Amino acid sequence: MSWGSGYVTDVAYLPGYYRQQSPADLAVACLLGNVRSDIPALYEAMSYLELGCGRGLSALVLAASNPGWHVTGIDFNPAHIAEARQLAASAGLSNVTFHEVDLASLTSDAASPIPQADVVSMHGVWSWVAPPVQDGIVRLLAAKLRAGGVLHISYNSLPGWQAGFGIQRLLHEAGSRLAFRSDRQVSAALDVVKQLHEAGARHLTAAPLGDDPVARLTKMPSEYLAHEYMNAFWRPVFHADVVAALRPAKLEWVAAADLLENFPALMLTEAQRAVQERFDDPLMRELIKDMCHPRSLRHDVFVRGPRRITNAERDVALRELTLALTVRPDDFVYEAAVPAGKATLGRAFYEPVVAALGREAHLVSELLALPDLHGQRDIAAELVGMLLGTGQAVVVARPGAAPERTAQRFNHTLARSLLRGGSNAGGAAMASFRLGAGLAAIPAELLTLDMLMEGGEASPEAWAVQAGMATDTAVQFRSASETLLERRSPVWRLAGLC
């Protein structure tokens, strides 16, 4: 077996920014789980650690958004670490460090450069790596996560992936016999899947990818498919097994990082909730939820030494949060599809909230006190959970803060990397000092923001050509940027991006 211990190493993973990794969102998750969070008090001087940071985008965005933090990213792939370091240097970020680390063989001496952390995030690692790597992760968490510290972990979960074991094994086994490089292996194996699906293979039509797995898979980038399906230790797990594995690090599960999952009425039908309510044990309650929920990836929040709080204490903390919209009021969606059916955000209550947030960021307490609000005013948890959980609002860490040079420089550097067809072109996010986090974005948004920040009188097309974009692409950019300036620039201003 290669130095990757069965993990794909010959193809770099796609970069991405995920809100579940943001400490502000993790603090909200803790509160929704009735657990006290120290994150708001630590926001000006936090130590953040990302395990399996890949090419470093999330770590870099958080570092650029929070100059007072110390951000550490570790990954075992030297190509990932080299790229992350290069982007950090290009953006002039001095508060982020990246370490090449093999967690399976990490010793205490080798771990000494890794600082103690207030928050640890581990996205897309646990259920893809070998047991010795998982053991190393637990040892590192026990040594480096501070008392009261928060862990975010995502993993392929059961029973959601139960029907997918066959398709993963088929892709892995067929691909390894048909090609050499991982991305080409998965592309070649897709042809086998297609033939079997057309031949009526029973276990392909029951896969978690729906009735037509080939159509779904062929729309996904080969780099993603290689890292998802071609690892030797691909092992979906039950939630309770992850809880047990992390127990030696004194970690306790407290909530879901996907915030809507913390509201049983949205996740389960009335009949399903009746079964769940027979049990007080949170592990059993989560198992029942997982049996009913179609999703195959869990985002969980653990705390090392959780301090439980009452609903009243939770609501006091939630009311002190400041929120901003991530969409224009005209684009706000008042209905959301959820596992239990449809969640409706009543207009009599939410329209005044959305109108107020469309003008400026507000404290939750201010929103609940709006004079034209109709309905209950003691529902801080619902208000925060629905606005953030539907992705239509974010927490504002530093209300009113002016755009900060460190974040602006990083956004410019990332935009120019995209223009050059850089290796980070697979994902984008905008760093915001005001938010203290990133705002997920498509590449065209980041380029449009860069154009807006540079000013000048050049047309979007002329700016794009001057910046190095091909002429035909620049014409397409002109149309896209005009739409984005109209629809997204109001949100960018509220987020302190411009």
C-alpha cells in the first residue's frame, strides 16, 4: 500500500468553503443544543485548527476574516500543503500555518508545533480514512482541543448510505482494473455502472443517488468522485459509533451543525416524532431521526466538557446575536423543503424581519421587538435557526466594522488565482472582517467583487480583458457581472465586503 494508506493521493481534492466549519455557526448549534458556547467571547483571539484541510480554502478564508486569530491547517498530502502555503504567502496572511502531518504515526514531539485549539473542524475525513488514522485523530483531539472547545466533524452516515455500499465497491473495484490514475479510474468505472444500470442491476436502482445514479454521477467532477469513492477505507458509520470513538477524547455530542436538523418538527412527521419521544437517550433519538432522514452525510458538533443551559439562558444568548441577510429581500424564500414536508416561514412574522434586515444588520432582540411583527415574540431559537438554517442569513461578528485590508487583499488574491485558471478554481468564498467568516460564492461573484473594489471607469468586459481573461470569456463575464452587481452587491455591502 502507498504512503496514502489507501487514501487517494494522486489527484488533488477540490477546494470548498462550508458554513458548518464557521465558529459562529458552531456557536449557534451549541446554543440550539442547550450548551453554553465560549466562541463569541473568544472571537478576537481564537485558535482554530482544521484537520484534513485539503488545499486550505476554509482555513485561509477564516484567517483572512479574523486577523487576530491563529489558524492551523494540517493535511497528510504535501501537494495540498504546498498549495495552501503558496496562497497564504501571496495574500500576505501571517496568522495561518499549514503542517504536513500523518495522523496515523503522529508522536507527541511531532505534534508540539500544533497549538491548543478552541475550535477544531474536520470535514470529509473520518469515514474515508484507515482505523490507525482515526486513532491518531482521537489522540490529537485529546491533546489539543481545550476544555470547553468545540469540534465539527462530518462523515458518511448510516443508514443513509446503506444502499450505496454496492455502487462504491463497484466503482472502486472496476476502476482499479481499468485505469491507473484515480480520476481516470472513476471515469472508466462509470461506464461499467452505466452498462449494469441499463441491464437492470437491482442494487443500482436502490442507491442513495436515486433511480438514475449514472446521470447523477456524471454531473460530478472526477476529482470529487475519486476522493469520495476510490479510497480503500471508505466506511459509512452510524452516529452512535462516532460518539463512541470520540469518547476517549472526552468529547460529547451536543447538536447538528446543519441547524435545521435541531428542530424535530422539521425532520420528522408527527407519527415519527411519536416514536422518537418514547426515548430520552439522545443517541437513540438520533438513530430514529437517521432511520427517517434520507441524507447520507452528517455534520455533528461535539464539545469537550459541555455546560448545559436552560431554554431561557439559550434565548438570552441568541438574542444577543447580530444577523445580516445573504440574499436581497426580494429574493428571500418563505418556504423550504424539509424531510417532514414543507417548512413555511409565516409572512406576517418574517416579512417585517426580512425588510429590517434588508436595510441593515440587526440584533435578534431588535428583530423580535419590531412594532409591525405579528406573532410570538419569544421564539429566538426558531428565528435564528430558520434564517441561518435556510442559508438566508449569517451571524455578524463585528457589526458596523469597516472593510478590512487583510480580507480585501485575500479576496483579490483568490480572484486573480481564478483568472489564471488557478488550482482553486473549483471553489470560492469571500473573506469578511465584519462577518468574521466567509461568504460562499461562485467564482463569477468573486471576480465581480474584485472589479467593484478596483473601481475605475472600464466596462466589465474591458476590465476582464485587462485582468487577463480571454475575449470570449470576457463577453460572458460582462453579462454575468451586470446581473451580480444588481442582485449581490447590496448583500456584499451589508457583509462589509465593499
